[in-house]
Amino acid sequence: MGQVYEMKPKKTKKPVRPKNIVIILLAVYLVYTLSAQYIAISKSRTEEARIQAQIEQMKKENEKLKDEIERMQSDEYIEKIARERLGLIKSGEIMFVDVNHGEQDSDN
């Protein structure tokens, strides 16, 4: 005789419950919110690093300017500027002016 086959009933789909929908929507919202927060924190850290580097650069520049101010207030620097720019001389010195210097430049 022939074999007897048992027919299984088709699986019926379970109805989607509102509770499950709320849980899924809540999970999606949490993932979205956490991702947005992670991106914001990452951008903030990058900006902080850039600003820290800028602060360090400004500190170095500030130190250079302080050194330059200190150097400019020295007697040697003031004397140098007085001689070079103002043409001043110390008492007892003789100033020599090269009158041929201008002619040599125009010949070349």
C-alpha cells in the first residue's frame, strides 16, 4: 500500500502587536540619537584639538614677541637704531660717507 503523508498546517503569521512596534521604534530612535551624539562629540574633540594647537602656536609667538620687546629695550639695540636710521654718532667719533656708493649702483 501507499505511504501516508501527514500534512502540516501552514504557519500562520503572528499579528504585529502595538507593543512590538513601539519597541522597534524606540530602538531605532535610540540608535539614531546615540549616533548623532557620537558624531557631535567627535566633531567637538576635533575642534578642541585644533584650538589647543592654535593656543600653543599663539603662546610661542607671544614668547617671541616678549623676547623681541626685551631686546628692543636694551641699550645696545637703541644705540644700533640711532646709528643706522638716524645717523647719530658718539661724541669724538668721525662719520665717513661713501659718496661713490650711489654712482656704482647706477653704473651696473
